[in-house]
Amino acid sequence: MQDAPCRLLGEIRYPEEYSFERVGEIESEAGEVLAGAVAGMDVARLEVTPGPESLRFEVACEECSAEDGAAVSEALLELAGDGPLGRLVVVRGVEEPISVFYFSGEKLDEITLEQP
């Protein structure tokens, strides 16, 4: 495993009524969308894992910000425009806050968790 101090962990959960074709479209487009969204970051690893109920992904990089997480989430809104629920967790160094993004349709919400 690459030793990178920053991780973007995400999931796009498919609605139950999705057809296999729609799930396939998301799975085939997600890697390219993610690669484009993180192109400006120093990425050590990008992993996309499709599953029966959701698509999960992880990006390991040298540094990232809440703004980077928002940009990745906004890029994924294109895939989630018709119903999937997505979330992205940005984990930085131990001293840094954790950012969580929830997205679906055209809506993007951010929560920041500070160190206690």
C-alpha cells in the first residue's frame, strides 16, 4: 500500500430501482470522472471498486483540502444527477479536520469535523 498522508474515500449508492444498464454506465464512467477531478493533485493511487449496491473509491495523495473534496464531489454530481446518493470523506493528517461531503442530484452538503 502506498504511504500517502491524505485519503479521499467515497461511495455512490445506487437506488434500488436502477437497471443493470444504468449501474453499468456509472461504473464505466466513474474512473474517468475521478481521474479528471484529481488530475491536479499529487495522486499516489486511485482505486475504484464496483459492487452490487454501490461504487466505492479511494484516492491516496500527498495533500488535499476541503476544496479538493468539494471539486471531486461536484465532478461526481454529473454521475449522481438522477438519484444515487454519494458521499466523500477527506481524511488528512492527525491534526487536520475531516471533511465529509454528501451529494445527490444537484445538492452538495459539507460537514467538517474538528479534532476534539
